[in-house]
Amino acid sequence: MKDKTITVIGLGYIGLPTASILASKGYSVSGYDTNKDIVKEINNGKSHIYEPDLDKYLADAIKSKKMKAYSKLQPSDIYIICVPTPFYENSYPPKPNIEYVISAANEISKVIKSGDLVILESTSPVGTTQKLSETLKNNGTDISSIYISYCPERVLPGNIINEFIKNDRLVGGINKTSSKVTRDFYRDFVDGEIFITDDKTAEMCKLTENSFRDLNIAFANELSIICDQNGINVDELISFSNKHPRVNILQPGPGVGGHCIAVDPWFIVDLDEENSKLIKLSRERNVYKTQWTIKKISNEIKKFIKNHKRPPLISFLGISFKPNIDDLRESPALEIAYHFHKSNNVVVCEPNIDTHESLNLVSIDKVKESDLVVGLVKHDQFLDINFQENLKKINFIDFCGIQENLDRL
């Protein structure tokens, strides 16, 4: 299939690694994005996102001329859609917005030809692949002469390059032929197994995987609140509980972030709210954990002011949505930092980004100058033994398990 040309639509956290890796595998790849600044930056061999090893893959792809980015969709043999699927504003429960997917379909319909393959990788509500197909058909495309499938990405930010190739994939075509053609394409560069199903099952599978994880995190977060109310060390409790051979409780945190776990459960709720009560409740408990965390920090600030007759200098450790990445999407840590930064003396230590438009970023060695340190993200840098020794001398509130390492010193 190396003679097939590929267009990747949407050059964000999934699209750009996808395009770069496919180019490294010998494909001729066109990247399409409506943001002209991103297009320019990519064509200069520079990534606008941080992902380990992505810079090298991208630079090599551009240098070899196997990849080029455009602000106009290029005709190809294979189209991979990696666009955002956000929520409509002010909707509750949050309602999925697939306008970017439909817009991509409209653009594809202008250039698609018989025998082409269209793959949707964006996390999508059930039925989106059918709507994609209907849009192409309504625009005059003979969908009986092309192949259309849904193939959800299953990569972990911070390890995308490796997981893109190694992980198993699920392919759901609008018909069996589409599934088989898509499977043959992925077999050319994926080491993991490739499983075939229909498009609706593949869409639901992606949502199910992340809803399952959200539910498990909700249990840990609720447990942490109960322990706090009753004077129990939640980290110690979980450590002991996990010694049971069939128990694996996750690490509590200040909430849940990212564009998958914090989003996908709402897609299932939107599909069938009446029968997704546990999924909805888990999502709401994780949202509540962020508000609970804000209240706990506010109480500590009040205590400090009462005892010292002045407001504290506060350092927040981490604002990304998970450890060791720069991705701030749906980050509860970022929401918490935003809540306090205007009305308090606040600095943020986030080792994975250099600047932020609103927050005052400081290096890790400046944290020790603070009156109050709040652990929000368990970055590796915060587990360094020298930094941990400094934390022992500071008023430190932990919401992500940094204290677990600190207690062992």
C-alpha cells in the first residue's frame, strides 16, 4: 500500500503524530489544518505540541519530503480524519458537537474518487460514521464505490509514537468490505492485532474504554474524600487494599482531565441518559472532586491568613491533565490554578511548558520560597529526592500522591 497517498485532516495531538509516523513508514503524506500558523510551523519541521520523539519524526518527514502540510485539502487515496469533537456550549448534560467531522466530510467530497478510503479516528458519538457517510452521499459521492470506517485511536499522551505502532486496533466499517480494506491498511504499519467489527460497535468501544476508566477513578476520588473526613491516609489505605490479588484501586487526584476520559462518558450519556446513570454519576463525582479540592485549598489559605496576618505565597505543582506531558486539555489542575491566581499571590511550577499567557510559571528551585505548596500533578521532577527534602520543610497539601513518596524518605 506504500503507493497510496494519504491526507491527515487535523494536525493536533493525534493527527500530527499520525502523519509523521506514516511518513516515516514510507507513505506520501499531506497534512491538512485550517490554522495557517500551524501549517507553516510544521513545514519548517517544528511541532506545535510536545510529544517525546515527535520532533525527530516530524523533522525527518519534512526533510525527506514524504510529508507536507497544507491549509487546503489535497486529493489523496486515503483520508484520515483526526479533528476535535467538542461539546456545544452551555449544554447540560454536555452535548457532543461533530461539526468538525461534517466539515471534513464536506471538504473530502470535493476531491474524493472511486476506490478511496475514508477513516474517522476522532473520538465520536455513536452514529457519527454513518453521518459522515450520509454527508458524502448528500454531496454527490457514490459511497458504494469508496470505503468508510471508524478506527479509534488508543494512544497514551507521552507515549504516542510507541503505542501508535504497538497497540491493538479496532476497525469498524460501514460494511464488511470497508472493514477489510481498512484492516489491510493498518496491517502495513501496526504491530498489534487488528480486530474487525461494525462502525457503531467501534464507536461505542472507544467510549466504553474511557468511561470504564472514569468510573474507576471516581471510586478512588470518592474514597479520598471519605478518608479525609475520617482522618485516614488514603494513599496508605489504597496501598494495603491493592495487596489483595484481585483489587487494583487507582490513584486519587484533583479530578479527571484530558480529551478522552473527561469527555467520552458524556457521549454515552447523550446517547442514552436513562440507562447510563452510573456513568453519569461517576463523571459528576470526578467533576465534584475538583470543586472539593478548591474548597480544601481555600480553607488552608484562610488558616494561614489567620495565623500569619497576611496572605500566603502559593505554589501549585503541575497544571497538565496527567503526569509528564504538556497537554492542558480539560485539566482539573489548570482549572484550580486559574481559580486562585487572580485573587492570590500564586506561582505555578509546570516543568513541561515554558510559558503561559495567564499564569506565572517558576522553576522548581523557586518552590521552596513559598508559604503553601499544592501538589496537583505527579510529575517525575516532583519525586526527585532533593526536591522532596525541601517539601518536608514547607506547608504542603497533596492531591495527587506526591506525599506517598515523601513519607518514605
